[in-house]
Amino acid sequence: MLFKKIMLPKNFYIFLQILIIILLGTPFICSASTYTKNTIIPILTYHKFCLGESPDDYTINIDRFEQQLIFLKNNGYQAITVSQLLNCIDNGVFPEKPVLITIDDGFKSAYTQAFPLLKKYQIPATFYLYVDFINNGPNQLSWIEVEEMIKNGMEIGSHSISHCNLLHIKTDETYPEYLERIRREIFLSKSILERKTNSPVNSFAYPYGVYSEQIRDLAIEADYQVLLNVNSMNNSVSSIDQYNLNRYIIAAECSLDLFKSILEEKPLEVKGIFPADGTVTDNQSTTIGVLLKNSNISPNNLNFRLSGSGLLDFDYSDQLQEISFTPVAPKLLQKRTWIAQISTYDRENDVQKKYSWLFTIR
């Protein structure tokens, strides 16, 4: 007897995963009346967890992590996975106070310490795994542990195969060889993760948070529905881009007050940025800046900085509402990836606002 192969719609798998999470007890309720265009969507990023003193910025004490989870529960935040967020984007309906927990790399402590608390407080998380790291030692997750977390409402996404800097071209490779290697990191990691876990992989988090327009295009070609950076900025319902979601890395010493301010921070509205997000250029004196959208913002209340540097002494055009900075010799921009950041404190609404984007000097 011959059976005809049934092709299920791609969104069926997202729906199925959401249904499983609901049945396992994780609340997920989207009401069209609960959100506004000003609703913000914080995506919080963690790496490792420990019992005692934190050995580095990327390892957070588990008690501090639990306090943060309790704060979310006690203050009406509704934790969702990345696939659930994609469903919200597709349907134009969001929770009133959405928040996403993401955990990168695949360290064992994510399973032994974070996972029990996520289950305890019924908070789903999305784990971004790089393939070479899994099942490769005592400090890494095993495939069995990954499958157990998925069965308990957690989700996985790709973090590449080797966690390499996707913008770095090796000295011994040609440009076509570089492209083929990067293509493998993006495409093959997805298929391996799906085969190993029998679970859909719909999202990709850039290793080290670095990307370019070309890398973004490759990830979209690989059929990822969501792409995530670590530009330390919240997302807004009114301008959300599923192929450019911002995340905040929660450092080991993040206090509860700082945690609260991160959750409440709003995106600064701009009309344009330069250079464009994801730009790769060899111009070490490229002009950096934004065109402000709100004419009521005074340049005196703005801070402009580049990652790893102090505040910039910027220029301001009142006619264009343009904030800009042009490096001049001998202090040209180093050849590296930069995150540009414009921030201000809105005293009238008692809230911090920020806009961040990434570009690379090669």
C-alpha cells in the first residue's frame, strides 16, 4: 500500500511547541487589549550559573538568578519563548508585559542549576547551543539533558557550530573558502540540532553578537525565522524586527535595581542611523550618528558612546536633528566591531531610553 507524504505547514510546528508548553503548565495568554504600541519586549541573556562567588562577568550566582525570576513573577511579567514571540509578531497580538529568557552556549550549569528554577517558577527559556560544545565534556550539556529540557517546555536555537566570529576571515583562506565555512556554521548547525533533538530550530543567535548584512542574509536563506544580537537594547512592539531582535546580557553583578531598570528601559525613537546596522567598512574615519525622531529631546540630555570607549564629544545639527561623531587622526577607529549607543533619561516619564546598533571596521 502506498502512502502519500503529508507536508505540514511550517507554523504547525511552532503551534505544536506552544501547545506542549501550555499543557505542561507554562502560562501563555495573549489578549489584544493588554498591549499597546509602546509595549517593550526585553530579551535577557545568561550564560553560566554558580553556587558561590561569581568567577567572571558571565557566571551569575544562582540565588541572584532566582531573585530575578521571582521579580518577574511578582511584577506581572509574562515569560515567553522565541517561537511564542514569533507567533505574537505573526498575529499582531502580544502580552501586556512580555519578557524572554535566553541562555547561551550550553554549559552544564544551565541544566543543573537554572533549569530546576525555570521549572519551579514555570518560566520557559530559549537555549542557544553551539553544536561542537554539546556532549563534549563534564562542563557541557549532554544531548539527553537538552532533550529533557525541551520536553519540559524549554526551546532551543542555533548558536553556530563552533562559536566562531562569523566576520573573521582566516589568514590562510580565500574569500570563497570563508563564505563556505560561514555558510556551514549557519546552515549545518540548524540541521544537526534538529536531527539530534527532533525539535524545530527556528532562531539563530550570532556568536559574540557580531553580524553583517551578508551574514543576516545567509541566516534568512537558511530558513531561520528569528535572528538575535546582543546590542543591549530592548525591543518595541511598534518597531519590532524578527530578523534583528535586541538582547541584554545580564552580568554577574547585576543588582535587582539594575535588573528593574533594564526591564523598564525603552528604545529611543530615531528616523535614521549611520552607518547602517551591520555595515562592514574599511573607513576608520566613518561618521557615526542618528537622526532623532522626537524634536523635544535636547542634545544636552543625550549621551553618545562606542563600546569600550568613554562618552563621545558629538556634533549636533538643530536643523536636521542630527547627532554625529567623526573620528579624526590620530584617533581613528580601531579595526574591530563596534556597538554605537545613544541614550537619554526622560525625566517627564521617569524612564531611560536607548538606541544601539552595530558596525565593523575591517
